[in-house]
Amino acid sequence: MKNLILFSVLILGIILPGQSQTQSRYPKNYFRSPIDFPIILAGGFGDVRQNHFHSGIDIRTGGEEGKPVYAIADGYISRINISSTGFGKALYITHPNGFTSVYGHLKKLNGAIGTWIREQQYKKESFEIDIPVDPGVLKVKKGDVIAYSGNTGLSEGPHLHFEIRDAATQEIIDPLLFGLPFKDIVPPKIYNVRIYPFDENSMVNFSGNPVTLAVNGSGNDCKVSTKDTVKVSGNIIFGIQALDFSNDTGSRDGITSIEFFVDTVCYFTQKIERFAFAETRYANSVLDYPQVVKNGQRIMRSYIAPNNKLSMYRKNKNNGLVNFMDTKAHKVLYIVKDVFGNTSRLTFWVKSHLPAPRGIRENRTQKGTLLACGKSNHFSAEGIIFDLPADALYEDLDFIYSTSAAVHGSYSSVHHLQNETVPLHSACTLSIKTDGIPKALISKAVIVKVDGNGHFSGESSKLESNFIKTRVREFGNYTVAVDTISPMIRPVNVGQNKNVGKQQNLSFKISDNLSGIQSYRGTLNGKWILMDFDAKSNLLVYTFDDRIRPGKNSFQLVVRDAVGNETVYQATLTR
């Protein structure tokens, strides 16, 4: 009997930690909410987006800025990052239990935190700053107001971006795993499934084109909208478009797991519980990237590309690729879950057939130059050199290249590199030979991307051996242009000899036509002043501090672009 009890204890000791592994890894009662009102989500953890997985949750603030943001537990400010893009003004708190909390798009940092970072900005004479903070400098207690919510950085509206990370690895973890006051009993919504022929010998409905099936219902009652059975042959991959919504609030959370079966065989399992920042751009490999580019539709492929290095995959067969070579009907099952385990299931059938005779299936691809994923590739043609590092492509690519005549304002042919429906994972080196740029303008030359309307967008470039060289992270159409136009400075509430005694700030709109703003510098009475820059609105603001004095003040703002063009604005102001 004693041996039986001991055996039972040992078994429980083995099983129970596995059953409660998520709970033990992610404590449920340690953290409080970062806000003092109900959590309603504008964006969920792990949402698969173009170029990234969403790395936290976006908490709605009622369309307003200035809501108090609280430390979720005791700890210390370990990092402050102030940027005109990204998370804007962001705080990082390291907690003694091994986790770090992150608060982004903040309007203002509170109290001693704001005072300390302002001192660092003045010391470095830079608005943009990313600085580690020693443990003893800025300690916080659970429930302290550390900041106020805002709309800084690349936020698309007022909200709080909130994350919890593993302090040791800096992996981002779904915050809803930590027992925050948030409930969800609604299963995910499946919108579409998409079926793709994988190679030249594969067919869907006797075609080389994918087929999309709309899905109705939710939970265990999901059904495809068509009664026609899709015909498949050869190597086929599948994809699914799904989102999760929470109760009646309109909150949107991410899809936590996707399981894909054919005839009870599991071909693909993906679980997004945590991931590293180094992995985030692999989202482009998960997505049906052409659909994202063409119409914004985010379909997740149930397929692991050869150069997809994500760690979130579990049980998979043949990387999700299914081979249909018989004449039978096959049952397809998707099981989709959110972080709370709410589940939707979709079952439908496909009919396999033998390979069609040669000639029935059209040739899908235009033949070009094979670029193999997993190794570096070098491509050159007249007037162009294009180098791709080993991790640039997710799959082998039949690379299509062509040229067309120079367009108005350009100094080289237009080089057409594949098209924008193919993603690049990492930056590639592009060099274009110039054609007839006057010697005086060589220093102003930039490689530009040309859109469908003939508009230019510049890339930071440099001259090397008669080639203009830059780094690009997108396929598309490129040529060389020159930027001779200085940046624009437009005063918003400033004017020569203006009395600013009733104002709280000086505001300007700054922009550049081509190469982009490289730097800006504002001074009052010859001394540098801190000016906040919001890149999405091109708004530059100096909030009055002790640098502005009673009486007359001499103000100067200098803005430079990436090729050295400069604009200077000067004014005498009275306060």
C-alpha cells in the first residue's frame, strides 16, 4: 500500500507540473492592471501583421490621451526609450519575479521618471534616446502612477501598448496569461480558408490559382459557404483567416493556436504564446503575402517555408504540405483557439484526383533567375548590382528582373526587381550606376523607389565607384534621382517678434521631399532646447521650460535632410 501511495505521488509529481505548466510559468495573482478602468483591446498579442507579430496588447483609452498608467508590480525602471517612431515614449520596468513590463505610446512620464529622462536628453542634446537605467535609480511600487497614456510614436490613435517580457531572454509573452482582469468566453471567428497549388504539377479545381472559401458560423458550427467540393491534385497547402473577439466589448485578441488536420493526421500546429523580437519579421512568411499587399487580407498559411525559423511550431508533418495523389475524398479540419481556450472548429472536404495530362494545367511562373533561399545570392546586369544575404528569402525564388526608360527626374533606367508581392526578410544591397548626373549634384544623388504613379520615395544612399549604393528591404522599382530641395519648416504658432507669453509651447511642421529628415536642432539664446518630434504628423514641439526667459528670446531651428540640404528658421520672441 505504501508503495502504491508513493507511486501515485511520483506520478502526480510528474503530471501536475505539466498540466499546470503555463500557470506556474506565468503567475496569475502577482500583477495588477496597468490602468484603472476596464481593459478593452484594440489589438491582441500575436496578431500576424505585415512585417511583424504584434508584440503585446493595445488597450483602448477611450480615444483620449492623459489617462494614468500604473506600475503593475514593484520593481525598477530599467530602460527608457524615447523615439519619434516605434513605441514613441516607452518605459520598461524590471520586476523581482523575473519579468519585465513595457508601456508604450506614452504622452508624459510622471514625476522623478520624467525629470530624470529630461536631464539625460539635455545632457546628450537629443530628443531621441534609448538608455538603460541602473536598478537603484528609479524604483517603483505596485500601483505607482509612472506615466500618462498618449499617442506618440507610430500609434494610429490614443491607446496604451502593454507588454510583459521574460527578463532573462527578453521574449514577449501574452499578457493575458498573467491573470489580468479580462474575460473572454467568445470563440474565434473564422472568415476564410484558402487552398493553394504548391508547384507546377499541383492543381486546385484544375487550375494553378488558389481558391478561397468563405466560412460562416462560429464555435463548433463553422461551415464553408459553398456546397461544391474543391478538387485538388499534387502538393497543396492551406491557409486560414481568423480573428478573436472578446464578449460584447469589441475587444480583439490574437489567435493563440491553430491546428490543421487531413484525415485525422495533424499536418500543422502553431501556438503563439511567446516569441523573440528577432523572430517577428517571419510573420511575412506566415502570411499569404500577396493577399496582404493587394487587398490587406491577412490569411495565415498552414505551411512552414524552408527559411522560416519561427519557434512557435509544434507537431507538424511535411511542414504542412499535403500531397493528394489518389481519387478519394479527404476530410480537412481546422481547430482554432484563443488564449482562454475558446475554440472554433471548421470541417470541410476536398476531392483528390490523379495528375491531369500535360497541357491541361497552365504554366504558372515566368522564368527568370533562380535565387535559392538559405544562401547568399548575387545578381548583376547592366547598370545594377543586387546582393541578397543568406536569410533574405523564405523560399526559393524565380527572380524576375527588367528595366524601363528613365522617368522624369531620374538619372538612370528604372530597374524592376521582382514585385512587392514577394517579401524580403532582411536588408539587401542595391547599387545602381548613374547616367549623366552633373558633377555638382553627385553628392545629392539618392536611390529612390518609384510607385505606380511615378512618385519617388528616397533611400539613404552613398556613392561608390560610379554606383549609387543603398540598402533595401522590399522588392520594387528603383532608379536614381537627386535631392536639391531643402527641408520645409512651417511655423504653427510662431512668428517674428511674436509675444508668446500666453502660450505653453512652440510648434512647427517639418518635412522633406525626398531623402528624408536627418536631423533637427532648436536653440534659444544660443542654447539647445528639447523639442519633441512626432514622425507620423511631422510635428515638432518645444514645451516651455527654464530655457525661455522673460523678455526677448532669440530662437533658431535648423533642419537637415539626408544629403545635407539645410533650412534655418529664426525669430525673436517675447515672453
